[in-house]
Amino acid sequence: MKFTASLLICAAAAAMTLAAQDTSSIPNARGVYYRSDTGWVTLTGTVLMPMVQAGAADFFAVGSKVAVAEIPGMHSTLQTTNARPTLYVRGFPLNAGIFLVKQKQRDEFREIRMPVSRNFREFAHLKDVKEVEIRSVGNDLVAITPRADLPAGEYAIVSPIDPNDRMLKIGYDFGVAGGVRK
């Protein structure tokens, strides 16, 4: 029994060491990375320029406004079947905010919808934010994993480009394949 417990402890320590060594091969550049079967994949980043949508509610000065940031393409380049993928983020401080957001698919693009606050300092804030677990894995690198399985669809890791400029954000997109999709 003691031998089995010792063997299990050694195996767990070896697995943790291998996992730590595995992240050492992530590129040093600022960005978001995913470990696929073939190696590390760099997610595509898009500067999110939210544009306020005008409509009848805006014309009559009723209701709330929504800003929309468009991401080119119907689907992101990275598609995974893993409903709870772990993504690795380098170069974005946690205190600036790192979020996992669901994108809405359109015919030729995807969009991130952001309700607009009447308070100018807040401007557009993110909508459809998913809960995540964030853990530091060292060397300016954090691992982000959704707390629950993600339904099939398009998502983005979103963070301010600079912690001193909360309005200008960047999104790194990926898709969870499966189910019925556009």
C-alpha cells in the first residue's frame, strides 16, 4: 500500500513537471496560444473597434445603445472539438482584465456586442462573458479554462491592448466545433 501511494505521488509530480516543461515551448511573443495535436497554435488577434449601432430606438432616444465590433470571416481559423479548451495568454496583465466572450455569427463576419453605458468612462462593456478559471503558469503566462463546457460556436479571448487604455481592446478568436452551426 505504501509503495502504491509513493508511486502515485511520483507519477503526479512527473506529470506536473512535464506540463511545466510543455509550456516552455510557447512562443515568447505577446498573444494567445492553444495546444493542438500538432503543436502550439497562435490565435489570430483583431483590434476591436466598437461602432455604435443606430436604429429606431436611437432616433426616438429610447432604450439602450449597443456598440458592435466586427471580426472578419464566418469562422475563426482555429476550430477545436474540445468544449473546455485551455488557452495560454502571454503579455496581458490580469489587472487589466482578460475575458472569454461569445461571438455572434453573421453571414460573412462575427461580432462582439457591447452595451453602451451613459457613463463615458465605461463606454462599451462586454456582453456574453463566460466564467473562466485563470491560473499563472509563470514567465508572464496565464492559463485560461472555461468553468463549464462551451456550446458549439465562436468565441474570443478579449483584453485591453494597454492597461492604461481600457477602451481599446484586442480579441483572439477560436471556435468550438460540433452541433448545428451557420
